[in-house]
Amino acid sequence: MRPIAPRPTRSPLPASAVRVDLGGTVAELHTPDARWFAALKERFEGFFTEAPANLVIRHQPNGAGRPVEDLPSGVEVQLNAGARTEFVDGVLRARLPEFAAPALVAHGALLTDGTLGFLCCGPSGAGKSTLAALLPKRTLCDELALVRASGDGFEAISLPYWTARPGRVSLAGVFLLEHAPEHRRWPLAPGEAARAIRSNICWPTHRPAALLSAFATLADLVAAVPVWRLGFARDPGVWRTIAEIT
């Protein structure tokens, strides 16, 4: 099933806007408020791009804003005067999956050995940020990552949530995290893996076609990439347990 491919916005970028690369989807963020603009630049530093945008978010400090609007160029969202800069993150979380499909937006810390990537998934409290703090030099991002088919396998791309730096790696394994008194891992069969990963995906619920293509990608992912449960203690030695799968 083909991914959604809205025509990108090709208008010149004004001085009061930035464009952010979210694994190939480009969000254009507008605000005339100098404090908002400075906060956005700091928040997304390292992920800026000059590529055309699919998703436009406008902050209107003197207006009432309006609901999400579908445009020929993609989607535009207006935030009103009372909105905080944190609302931008919420909008991007909600709308990114539909533009990324058939790729998956996963709740996970993305780690790397410099060539290969390891996606470590889990809900809040499972240990994503803890793992990233234990292995800062190995961490590309600690909250959300994008996963998509690439050649004969899959690649993972870091997204700017929350501690993140740009990176794209070949995906060698997926781990489902839990805290434990010692490091241990055990493999999951594809069916069990799909059920376990499913709750760690941001699904594109706004568009049925995108949702179906994302489900198909999950099926392909668990068939192609090994999936493990990982229990880990607060010890950097967990890296050996992760990297040994290669």
C-alpha cells in the first residue's frame, strides 16, 4: 500500500519560521513571537532543513487559531494565543505518523554502535531515558524513533524527542524494556513480538489507509528483524547484552 504523499509546500521560508526534518517528513513552524521563535530554534537544533514542508504549524499570538485544516500541500494547524511551545511537540506526535506511513513512529530509545542500530521500546517508566543516560555516547534519541523498510532490511532514524542528535542506522534488533535486578534477554517469536511492539507504536489513526500500511510494516518488521525482551539493571554493562545479538 502506498504511503500518503501530499504535495509539499514550496513557498519561501519567512524569517519567523523554521523547518524541521522528522525522518523525511518536514514540519514548518511559524510564529511572530520572538520568545516562541527562540524556544523553537533551541528545541529543534540539529534537525533543521531547507526541504519543502508537509506539515505546517502556525502560532497566532493575537488570534483565536482554528482547527486542523487539510490543504493540497499537506496539513496546517493553528495554535492560539494561549498555547505553549510544548503544544508543538504534541501536534507533531499526533500528525507525524500519517505522513511517515508506511514507516512506523515508535516509542523507543535508539542506540548505535556507530553502524548498526538497536531500538529499545517501552512506555513511560520502562527505562528508555534510564538506558540513554547509562549509554550517552551510544544514544541517538531517547523517546521516539522512526523505523522503515530499507533494501533487504530496516533502518531506524532518530527523532528530536527528548535528548536527541540526528542519526540514521541499519536496524539490527528491537528490545522491549523492563527494569530487572540483572541484565538478561530472551527472544520473541514474530507473533508475540508484533503484539508486544504494537502498544509502543504511534499509530496514524487520522487516516485509515495510513493505518493499514503501518500495520503491514509492523508485520514485515517482526519477520525481518529479531525482537527481544530485555531486563536490565542500572549498569552500563547492559550494552554488552544488547550488542551481543550481532
